[in-house]
Amino acid sequence: MIRKLKPEEINNFDLDFMNFRTTEEIPPNEGFIGQKRAREAIEMGIKIREKGYNVFVTGVTGTGRRTFVQMMLQNAAKNLPIPEDWGYVYNFENPYEPRAISFKPGQGRIFKKRLEDLINEVVEVLNKAFESEEFARRISEIEERFSRMRKELWESLEARARELGFMVQLTPAGVVMLPVVDGKPLSPEAVNALPDSAKREIEERQMKLKHLVDGTLYRIRKLDIEFRKSLEEFHKRTALFAIEPLFSEVESEFEGETIRKFLEDIKKDIMENLIDFLKMDAKERKEIYMRKYSLNLIVDNSGLDGAPVIYETNPTYSNLFGKIEYYVRGGFLQTDFTMIRSGSIHRANGGFLILEAERLLSQPYVWHNLKRVLLEGQIGVENLETTLGISNTITLKPDKIPLNLKVVVIGTPYLYELLYELDPDFRKLFKIKAEFDWEIPRNELNVQKYTSFISAVCREKNLPHFDRGAVKRVIWYAMRHAKDSTKLSAVFGDIVNLIVESGELARMDGSTVTTSSHVIRAFDAMEKRKNLLEEKYDEMIKKFDLMIEVTGSKVGQVNGLTVLDLGDYSFGVPVKITAKVYLGRPGVVDIQREADLSGKIHSKAVLILEGFLGSRYAQEFPLSVSASISFEQVYSEVEGDSASLAETLALLSAISKVPIKQGIAVTGSINQHGEVQPVGGIIEKVEGFFRACKSRGFDGEQGVIIPKSNAKNLVLKDEIIQAVKKGLFHIWTVETVDDAIEIVTGMKAGKLTRTGKFERGSLNYLVYRELKKMKKLLDGSYEERNKMKKKKGKK
């Protein structure tokens, strides 16, 4: 069915259901527009706490995925408990394996400060205890007691020595034993002068004395050891008596077996190194405190009102998983538990971690390690070189921390498909897929939300508010961006750009309100920055460098429509499609395909065209025509099936010798039944041919044929609507090849009659007649050749 669109059927939209003068009267939008599918998926991912139900968010850039995800997670996080604080402390049993300690939310910071105060208090009370008169008196008593015991042992030794006729003296070289005669010691010369019997007797008594001296010295040494132990035990008792209440007070303030054990270890270490600890000056003591008796608080949740939401914009290995730093001392790298630094995964533990797939996958070993920690359910701190096994530096191996984390990765559909197909772990870990739509239905509710969105942007950016005309123009742009008059674009990044530029133009003009003219100027300026190539093509068409004809009629020639996509901008360009027929091997030769300039979809479309021709015209005899189809002045690959309707018309015109109106451009794909199917890029194609007609001059007969189902995709510029109103330009919708035939040729297409023939005088009848004639000519040429061969044989 042929239908010529009326001006009011194109861009049909109004704001009559809303009563406002400017967006200042409209409350700003507080939620997010549309995206019900994505919202439900993310909500499900949040609710399921089972391992593996992490979320992968996909969608087109600019749809507000990051903002939407952050908003949802922050709202959900408010209703979740605040996770524990975490820190590392010195391991007195193995300093290279720091221990992890958890605290109730906000208690980690308090414990860190309390621990510092505790050590200072310990030093103070110990100094007081050891400087007291009572302590000095007790030390004196111990010293006196052991001194008396030493004296008694020595006096006993002297008495026994006298009984044996000797005198003992204590010298720096040891104990000297001198024989005594008549109370006087004998010199060595005098001893040597004695008779041998007397000397033997002295030696025997000296040997007995030597055993007594060795025994006495042994007892004195044991007494000295006992003395030192007594002093040490007394120091410890004194110290323990002084510091025990301090440690008990801290233990009572904080719960947890690990905290209690750590405090016990500190107390034990102080007692074991008490004398050295007290001999240190303040600077040395602080260093010891920092290296052994402190808390390295790596996760402090004291400032949270719920679960954490961390958005890591630079997911390097160390940023994500933490690191162990080093310092140089004596020319060597050294480290300890105070040099452990947390990563964003530690800070997000108990809540949510947001990552971007492209940045995540571009960092070495990060994706592999993220999977590992999610599968293991625990996280430690290890430098990348250690993980890879390429470091010989002595390092730490901190305790691992239990991981309770929901990871949300934002990426493109392409990355999702790659990971799903190539990484088996991805399916285990990211079971929730949240897809962001690039468009939303254009209904009253969403239009109201869009208007609230414009109001919110004006308030946030401090822009002049938009009047009704400006709002309507933004809605028009949203439909155009969605390429569907029944939809609105959900790529809000581009919408915001238009709002900002329109508002700034209004500000520059000194206007207190942004009007539709400001939005149009902003839209035109945005296009102007990108459409250089479009203008070059238009100039070539105007100068006939591109040999496009927009008036008159031609046999076997039709204007097709293509779209050039530059990434940030796309535009339509008409292209001349020609067809030639001749006797030869039956079939359609696609010149683009033969020159390797045809994509697979276009090649398929040509085969469908052949199927259509055969099913319609070759029911009584085989096709005996050879045809070639070409896209003239096209030097790049042709892809897509949107030109198959135009190719069919060109071919039918070439066969029937009926000319086609060159002022009409055609787009649409066909199936083997001759039905016209929708295609993409309708807006660009219509506007592309309109520009060509405008540059050459309108004759009132020009226009575009599009598939009926594409009518809803038309969101055209004002000048085209005005041209349609004035009858300078036309837009027809068709459902079948026959509909298009009647428009471009002005002839009746013709239906099959009861006799199985096409109506006489119709284009289909002419095509059928020409094909039948070609079949006879081809058969006649075969017969003629056979006769010639027979004549030659007789001769």
C-alpha cells in the first residue's frame, strides 16, 4: 500500500499535557529516567549475597551507567551494616608474618590512639616505680643480702685455708694460695728451699685447698647468678605490678581474642626487654614503639554511615590490592608491618567495589588476581613482583583478611561477550548482567521526567531555564538521537551537552530564558563542528562531480541512499545504481561483489533479489537473461541490504525498458516475496537526498521512498517539514516492490490474473514479456549454431 506522508505525521509531538512556562516551575528530577531492566538486575545482584553474584553492567557510553550504578549502590549501602576496621600488628613469634586484627566499626582508630597512650603511660609508671625510694631500698636489701652471703662464703674459705696452713688472696688474675709458717707467708724461694718431704706435704695441703677454692668460687658464681635473677625478678614484679592495671584497662575497652593476645605479647616483650627498654632515650623508645607496639590501621570505617562504596578509577595492581613499601637503612631495603598499605578492595570490603572493564583489563595481572581473591574469599597484601615470583627481596607475608565484597564492573557489550566466551571463571563470578538501554519509550511519564531532567541540569549548571519551546526542541533532539519518533534517547551525556550549549548561548545573548532558537543554534553548531565531510559531498553533488541526477527519467537507473558513519557523526549520501541486461549466462552479476567490494549482507541481498525474480517471472520458463548491477562512483566496500529495493527497481526498469523518475530516491530491503523490510539510517538518508535536491533546485516532484515500518523513525529538520508542506518534497511509504514500481515509473505494477498472466500494460507484464522474448532469442541462437555445425559436418 502506497502512502504519502503528510507534514503533521512527521515529528508529531506536543507538550499540551504539561502546564508550565519554564523549567523553573518544574521540580528537578530526583531519580533516573527509564532503565527498569538494569535497575532490577542490579537490585537482584545486591540482594543475593552468595559468592559469585557479582554484577557486570553493559551499555552504550553516555547512558549514565556510572552515575546510575553509584546512586543505586549508595542507596543500598545505607541499609547495610558498617563493616569492621582492619589493621596489622607486629608478630612477636615471626616478624615477617604480621597479624591481622579486626575491630568494631570506628574502634580501630580509637585502639591505635589508645595503644600509643598506653605505651607512654607504661614508660611513665615504670620510671616512677624504678625511681621510688621503696624500690631503691628493696634493691639495697637484695644487694646487702647477697653481699653478706658472698662475704660469709669467703670468710669460711679463709678459715679453712688457715687450718691447712695457707693464706688466700683475691687478685685480678684469680685466687692466690700462699703457705704460712708462724703466721707469715712463705715466698716461692723459701718453699723451694724446704726439704722434699716438707714440699710434698705443702703440695698435698694446697691441693685440698684448691678444691675448697673451686667449690667456693662456684658457689659465689651461682650466688651472682641468683643475685641477677633476683634483681631481674624484682624489676619484673615491680614493673608488672605497675603496668598490669594499665593493660587490664585497655583489654576491658576492646573485645576480641586477637586484641587480647596482642596486648599480652606487648606486655611479655616489655618484661623480657625491660632493662634495655628503660635505658633507651625518648627517640629510641618511639622508634621501637612504631616498629613493634603500634597498629597499622589499613581500613578505617569510622566515617561511614553504612557499607562502603568505592569507585576505583585507576585499578592498578597496587591501587586495587595494596602494597608493601620499603625504606633504605644502611644501604639495604627494609620493611615491616607499618609499611603495609591497603588497596581499594580492602576499603570496599563489606560493601561494593565499582570498576571499569576496559581499565581493569588493561592493567597487568589485575584481572587474574581479582578473580583469585573473589574465588578464595580472602585478601592479603602482596606486591606484584612477589606474586609473579620475580623478586628476591626479603618481604612480608601478612595474614589474609576474609573478603565479603560485591564487585560491579562497567563495560561495553563487546567486552562482556569476549569475557563470557573466553574466560570460564567469568561465568562463575559475574552471574548478574545488567544491560542499559540506549532508548526509552516516548510517553507522557518519560517526557515529564525528561523535562524534570532539563530542570535539574539548569539548576546544577546554573543555566537560564528552558521555556516550552526549548523543552520541545530538546525532546525533538532526544527522538532524533534515538532515531525513532516513538522513543527518547537514553544517552544522557549527549543530551546534557545540548542543554549546556543552549543555556550558554542564552546567557551570551543576555536572555534570562533559553528558547527554542537557542537550542536550534546549539544543535546546528554541534553539527557544524563535525560535518566537514558531509559538506564536501554536498559540494561534489552540486558541481556534478558526483553524477547524481534529481530530475528527468532514465532506464535502468535509480537513486539509492547510503549512510557514511564517521563515529561521532553520520550523514546520508545518494548513490546512482545502474542495471544492464543482455543475453548470456542466466543470473545477476553484482559488480561490487565481483570486485571484492561487497560485504556478506549485501551479497546475500543480491541473491534474494535473484530469488524474487525467479519466483515471480520464471514459473513457465527459465530466466535467460544476464544482468549486471553497479553502485556508480562507489570505491569502498558496500555492505547492508538497504539498497535491494533500489537494485530491484533498476533491474526491472532495464528489463522492461521503462524509465525511472530520477527525482525519487529509494531505500529499503526486500525478501523473496517482494515485501519491503525496514532499514537503518532513515533520517540521514532522507536528509541526504533532500540536500541533493536543494542544491540542484526543487521541481515539486522529488522525494524519497521508504519502507512503511520506517515511518516512525522520521525525526526530520524543520526545513524538510516546510518543504513537504509546500509540496516541494515528498516522502512515500511502501510495503511491496509493486508499490515502489508505481511511484518511480508512474505505471501500474500489475497483478497476476486468473489465467496466471500479468495484467496487460502493466510493468510486470512488460518484464514478463521481455524475459520470454530473451528466452526465445537465446533458444534461437542455440538452434542457429546447431544448424551451422551440421552444415559444416556435411561439407
